[in-house]
Amino acid sequence: MVRKGKISEIFSKALYNDNPELYQVGYIDLGSIKEVTLAEFFRLSENFEIIPATRIVHIKKENKILYLKTDNTKNRCSGFTKL
């Protein structure tokens, strides 16, 4: 289904133990973030064929953030001194 980890755990709980309509998925689409329900995301992504899991930015349930993607590339060189 999805990469193992936090995202797959949230999706599994939402689909099998909860109402997927309560969840909002934010994903990157043409440089902006779009937000749809989890059920709509599955329909749009066609089981992650069209929209891969790597484009998911956040997952919320009733305005509580369950997953937030972080960008580690900005801090990779912070410990180095410029020449």
C-alpha cells in the first residue's frame, strides 16, 4: 500500500478502524499544497500510482496533525563553514 512507517500506520487505522472522511491529506500538486479527504486521496492517487506517498506533506484528523513531513536537506550543511 504505502511505505512502511508512520504514513502506512495512519492509513491502515483510518481505513479499517475509523472513518476515512475524518482525515485530511495534504499533498504537493504543481508546486502548491492541496488538501483532500483520505477517501478522495485514494481515489485521486489510484493506489499511489498517480500521487506517490513521497508527495504527502501532512495528514490531519479533525484538525489534529498526525503526520508532518520535514525537509532535512536545509540543515545538512549547517555545521560546515563557508570558504
